[in-house]
Amino acid sequence: MQKKIIAGLLTLTIGLSCIAGGKVRIDIKGIKNKIPLTFGKCDKNIVLQRITEEAAADQQYTVCARSKTGTTKDWKKYSFSFTPQASGLISIYFRGPVVCDATGKQLKIWIAYDNIKVTGTKAKFGDFEYANKKDFFDGFKGCTANMVTDVEDAQSGKNYVVTWHSSPVLQTLNIIKGQTVTVTFYAKQSNGKVLQKTVGASNNIG
């Protein structure tokens, strides 16, 4: 009985800490096309590492950018860079952290993202003010649960996206060997959205 109570309290504590603000996580993957990625510069609140959930042999083709501290209710700017060692297609995912409860069930830690800018490659990033006919924000793949529209608390414009680890938004990038790619964005904590209806294919380049 005591163990169940402790487990329940742990779950509640984790859940409350998530609502208080999870950490940002951006994954870059060049696994499918075997594109090695090297770490570049990052601001003081970002840590660059490999995606440890991937196989050891594939981790050289990945970059995982995480914030050192959790998000708050206010938008905060983040920045990091990486350099590809080959040319080709990779994918960039904006998502939330991996957090599980005492039973091992993954929790939905929602993070809001807005005003994303990428230099060093051609990319359709911005402030999410234009949605295409499939209801995805211009240039991104995701689902309707990721979309927040016509609001007053966007960092830029009226729209932004919310994500958790298993419901990211992503875009495919055509990168050039040796050309450094810099990613700048704003993030804050979020309670997410109730609807989880998926729209369209993910067009995932792993």
C-alpha cells in the first residue's frame, strides 16, 4: 500500500513539474541518408548531444538539442548550430522531452514553439502565419493537435505550434556538406490541446 502511495505521489509530482514547464527538445536526423552531423555552437541554456534512443551505430547521424532548464510561461529565445559532413536530406523535429510516470507510461509534456529561423539551408520556417490546404503550417508536417491559431499570446503574429515528444512537428531539410546550419527559435511551456486528430502523412526522413 505504501509503495502504491509513493508511486502515486511520484506520478503527481512529475505531472505537476511538466505543467510547470518541460524542457525543449529538437532532434535532427540524417540516419536514412547516412549524413554525419557535427555539433556547432549553442547558447548557454542549450546542450547538444546525440539521440541516445537511436542505435549506437546511427547516433553519428543525429543531433539532439535540449534546454538545461524547463520552460516558463514567457517566451524565451534559444539557438544552436550543427554542420553536416555530407549533402542530402535530413529531418528536424520540434518536440517535448521524454518523461515517464512510475509505471513507465510516457507523459504528454507539451512545449510551445514560435518564430523559428534556420540559416545555412533553404527552409520554410517562420511564425506559422500561413497554413496549407492540409491544415499543416507552411513547410511543416504534424497534426491538428499541434496547431494554435488566432491567439494573443503568440511570440510573433497570431499562430504558433505546441508539441510533445510523440507528437512533434517536423520539416525535411536539403543540406550541403560543410555548410553550417543555425537554428533559432522561441519556446515556452504549454498545456497542449485536447484534440489529437492526425492530418495527412508525416513525410519522415529519419
